[in-house]
Amino acid sequence: MAEVAKRLSLPKSSLNHWVVAARKGKLTPVGKNQKPVSELEMELSKRSQQTEKVEKIGR
């Protein structure tokens, strides 16, 4: 679970809480009415994160 949290850039405790809630059937359906993220939006998000990391290193 630690690796998954790291890949999602989430605290391990948050992911753990969600998993426990899902197993108990208490996880509410979030984003049910949202449109899927396009490949272009995913790529833009990835590049933005990479730019932030590079800018932090340059400081």
C-alpha cells in the first residue's frame, strides 16, 4: 500500500482510511457525474508536476 500511496502522491494514512471505508461499504461514490480525464489532461498534469520538481531543485 505504501508504494501505491507514493505513486498517487497521497499520505499512506489517507489511502488506508479509504481502503478500510471501501471494505466496510462506507465509501461514498465521489465523481460519479464527472467526465473522465483525457490523455491530454493527464499529460499536462504530469508535466506540471515535473516542472514544479525542477523549479524546487533550482532554488
